[in-house]
Amino acid sequence: MYRENFMNSLREELLSIVKDKLTPLALSYGYSEVPLETNIKWRPQVLVLGNYSSGKSTLINEFLGADIQDTGQAPTDDSFTIITYDESAPANSSIHVTEERDGKFLLNDPEYPFETLKKHGQRFTSHFRLKKVNSPFLKNLSIIDTPGMVDSITERDRGYNYQEVIGDLAQIADLVLVLFDPHKAGTIREAHISLRDTLPSRTFEDRVLFVLNRIDECDSLIDLLRVYGTLCWNLSQITGRKDIPMIHLTYSSNVITNSSNKFDHNRSHLSYLENQRDELKKAVLQAPRYRLDHLATFVETHGERISHLLEALISYRKQLRLFRIKYTLTGIFISLIIGNAVGFGMIITDKLPNIDQYARFGGGGILALVILFLWMTVIKKYSTAIFNRKRLSDLDKLTPLENQTRRDSWQAIRNVAYEYIKKTSGKFSLKKIRREYQVVCSVCERGSKEIREALNELSNIR
């Protein structure tokens, strides 16, 4: 109980930091269109991906302890399904779906973190739904089941960008399971794109678990080793990793019990892999712990990016201020030179005998003021526009990019800085942005340190 209370307290503290310190700046400077806490305020989530025949629904049903998702060899469900716990269901009732809601409900209910998915359109909304289930497995997490990946389908056939949806869900998920089956071990086109491009850009490598499912369909241990080796090879080619990624081995005990003897002469090796099934289930149940790491990383990552954005804006504003100072001094100097030259010329000329020398010199002063006025209005506006265009065309010089971390951070916020400078033309308060920069830096430095210390303390609590 103490551990659970500690986790809840730490989670609330992290959400408070995001809501009070980071979200106002993210919305103000166009870093995010919705409050940052929208994506992390809900319960831990496990995203399940895989080929259409990889056994996603069967594995989920085994976790839940009931037939909740439709199963079959061919594609049976092309919807994204959020499966979550129903706390209102009677404690002693059998495990079943207690409530179903459609995509419009999910996307518009502020309780759920899916508001950002509205951008994927009506077709996606019609393939998005919620199931509430009274399974004890879901007490501390939720599961996101996804349409199976295939070779032949295109984004136009689906009616929405499948990879973009997968990326958005992976970004808010605390754990991603990628399932393969023995018959198509990592060769599906959509799986290839997801592993090579989508997941690396939207989540962290340590949040992705590879699972070889349906291993009971391998006729022997030799057959299983061949499939395992093929999958390792395919994953190394897709991900570009030099090491062999950890691959969990599992199968459905319910399916094999209904089909044949669990440990016959061809499948005797399965008895040695029972611990693999248990390890996978334990890893999934660790999603709440991953959520805290996710939240801590979320605070650190977005804090660093927002501080980098403000740093770039401060650099731009300093350059603009220096340009304006030099420009103003140049205008004063030019207007004085011209005014004095004209005034002195009028004094020494004999063509204006009826005007005394003081009036002539005053005329030069008036001319100098007129030139300065034109310089500070018309010419200044034109010159500032040229300055802005030059800075926007060479935006990378606003901030030092001495290492890969800085380059990755800059890549994430470069377009945000570009759009904000272009929209405001540099008309923002340097004093205000410096004050906000100090706030974000305190979150990155002091807050991040305290968060990690709390997580280390949590790991020592049994």
C-alpha cells in the first residue's frame, strides 16, 4: 500500500510540474496545440502491434482471462480498441465487456488522452472504440489493440494514415508489444515501416518488446530455432541494430489445450518455455512502473526542448536588439551629417539673402529630423524585414549544436521557432522570455534531479 501511495504521489507531482510549468509555455509559443498533460494524465497504456495473424487478440484474451477480442486466422478486426478497467462492475461477476463506446466519445471526452487523434479524420474515428472490461488484469493499466499489419493495403485503402496513428499512440504508450508469428517472421511491409521509421521516431527503444507468438505451431525445437533465427536476422536488418534484440516467446495455452495435447512428442520443448510466458506477463504488468519512468522522461525531454526553444528566441531577440541599436545610431549619424551639411550650405550660400543664418541652420535641423523620421519608419520597416528573412533562412546559427543531443533537440523544435519568429516578427519581450527560460531551466535541472532520486527511492520499496 505504501508503494502504491508513493507511486500515486509521485505521479501527481509530475503531472503538476507539466501542467503548471511546461504547458503554459508550450501553448504560448506554439510548441503544442493541446495541454501537454493531456497525453499523460490517464492510466498506463500498453500498445499491441503485429501482423494480422500474429495472435494479438488471442494473447490479449489470455491476459484478460476471457474472450474479449475476436480471433481468427484472417483479419477479423480493423479497429483500434482501447480496453480499460470498469471499476463499477460487481466484484464477483464473470469477466466480460461491461460497456462499449465509439470513437466520437473517446476523442471528445476529456477523461481520455486521445484528443490529438482528431486530426486523423472521420474514417479513423469510425475505426476507433472503447471497451470496458471487469478483468483484474486491467486494474492498473489499459491495452490498445490495433488492426493487423498487412502487405497489400495502402493508406488510401484504410482512409487514414496508419503509420501516423501508430506513431501518436506509441508516443503516449508506456509499453509497446510488437508481435510476430512463425509464418511471417518480420517480413510484412507495414511492420517493416513501423519498426524502421515510425517507432524509433515516436518512442524509446527500451519501451518496445518483441514477441514471437504462436510458437506452439512450430513442429519441433529445431523448427522453432529456425524461426527464431530468421526473426533475429530480419529485426537486425530492419532496425539496424548490431546486437540481437530480446525476443519473448509465447503461445496461448487455451488454444493448444483445445487443439491437441499440450506436451506431445513434437511439442515437448514448450514445457521449458513456460517461464517465458510468465516473464512477458510480468513485463506487461510493470506498465505502471514504466509510466513513472515515462513521465520523468516526458518532463525532462519536453523541458529540454522548450528551454532550447526559448534559448533560440532569446538569441534571436538579442540579435534583433543589437541590429536596431546599430540601425538607430546609423540613422542618427546620417541625418545629422545631411542636416548639418544642408544647414551649413544654406549659411554660406548667397541665394537666400532674406533668410538669416539661424533660420538657415534651423532648416538643416528640420531636414535632419525628417530624414531621421523616414529612416526610423519606412526604411526601418523594410530593413527589419530583410533582417528577419536572413535570420529565418539561416536559423541554425541561433543556437550552438555542439553534440547529438543538442542537434536532436533542435530538430524537434526548429519549425516551432521558425513559425513563432515569422508570426511575431521579433515583437516579443526579451525580459519576459528570459524569466520563462529560468523557470524551465529550474525544471530541467532541479526538478529532474529530484524526480530521479524519487524513482531510485521507489525501486527500493517492496
